[in-house]
Amino acid sequence: MNQNHNFILKATRLLKHNSVKIESEKAIQYGHQFECQLNQSAITIRLFFGKKGPTVDLSQIKNLTIQDQLRAWLAPLKARTTPQSTAQPTTTKSPMAVTDAWPLPLIGVDESGKGDFFGPLVTAAVYVTPDTAQALRNRGVMDSKQLRDSHIAPLADWIQTHCPHTVCSLLPDHYNQRYAQTPNLNSLLASCHIDVIAHMNQLTGCTVALSDQFAKPAVLQTLGTERIPHVTIHQATRAESNIAVAAASIVARARFIADLNQLSTTIGIVLPKGATHIQAAYDCVLKTLGRDRLHTVAKTHFKCAK
């Protein structure tokens, strides 16, 4: 019974930490029930206690985005959650669906360079208010993957002039050192995301951030709870449709391109983007720098480096 009580208290703390307003709660058969408010939506969360351990029941919530978000927030409970999967439906959705889900002001965060063999891993965070959001839309800000590289730099310059922001670029040498100290790439990504979110929180005082979901939600959520417990971090698939995350994606991409070009100039070899059509450049790098200096221009854990 005492374990169940502690579980309820921990669930309560996690809900409140993530800005879920608990309107009421009561004991129910075999468990406990919360009646809550989130983003002006009424939601019911149930905790059941059985022989196989506790279960978090989200079946009364019909909004799949809210289900996914609650699953991420309650992941530190390490309990079974039902329903087990709330994958987004394959039907086409408006690109503004994620934008509408998270009110401004907001810290948007995104990365660039994760899948590129050459060049850095860049993570950027941008603080967006209702006023700057409209200006960003009018300027044509959208997910950087939908923009030509020639459009990225001017947009990034405008964003950085008009919005508080921060950028962390792990050049290959530093990236490879950090990667060797972490269990996997997703752990490194999570650490970089928390770094820039924490910095933006210090700059602006904003305590709400939105990131694209790049791994299991618990990866970022757990680290965020440890390092910046006062900041609520939302995660969503296709989060780049949110104006704040879109702005961050452009700033990150611009820095990636600039740093990759600088590396190319430094060694006198044009380093391509991506990880597919790289063989010619890879051969030139090995011939010019040698394998022992490959780590200064490339992410050496990629299969193509073996």
C-alpha cells in the first residue's frame, strides 16, 4: 500500500512539473484517478495497481498528441502504459497541427548534421513570442528541410537579429570526443538539446520548450528532469511545423553549412553533405590528412569510416 501511495505522489509531481493542472483526484477500484486540464482540454488519467505492478491508463484520452505527451512526461515512473501505442495516423494533417498545440512564448529547438558524415553536429534554440511568430511567418520561415540552402543563410540572419537564440556547434574533433563518452547518438543529441534549452531559459526566463521527438521520449525527458527540472520540455513528431522549432531548424542548418564550408576551405577539399555520395571526398581526405586526422573533419563512428 505504501508503494502505491509513493507511486501516486511521484505521478502527481510529474504532472504538475509539466504544467498539467490537477482539478480533482480520487481512489477508484484497484487504483487512483486524476481529473486534469492540459491546454484547455479536460483529461482523465488512471493509475491501476496489480500483481504485475502499476499501470498508467490513458485510454480515456482521445487526443493522440496528448497521449504521446503524457507518456513521455510519465516515463520516469517506469510503469506499463495503456494504450501501448499512439502512433500518429497516416492520414494527412495540417502542418499547423503541432503549431496550434503549444502556445507561445516558447523555446523551439532543433539540430542539423546528425546524418552527415562530414562536418559538425549543430543544435540551436530560438525563443519565439506571439509577436515575433507572425513576423517569422511573414518572412517565410518554415522547416529548413523544405528550403534551398541558398535561402537558409538570409533567413537565419534575420531570425538571429530579431529573436533571442543560442547555437551549439560540435565540430568533428569535439563531436567525436563527446560521442565516445556517451552510450549512443541519441544520448548525445539529448545532452546538446538540454544545453541550448538551459541557455535560452537563462537568457529569457521562458520555462517551456518544444523539440522534435528524435528518440524514445524518455531519453530527453529524463535528462531534462535531472538538469533543468523547472523547464517543461514538450516533444512531438514533425515538430518542425511549429514556428519556433522551424526557426531553430533554420539557424542550426545555417551554422552547419557555414562550418562545413569552413572545414572544406581549411583542408582544401570540398566536403559533401549527407553520408551517401561521399566516397571521392573520403578518399581525398585520407590521402591528404591520413586516417589519424579523419576525426578532425568527420564523424568517425559512421559505418563509411570503417
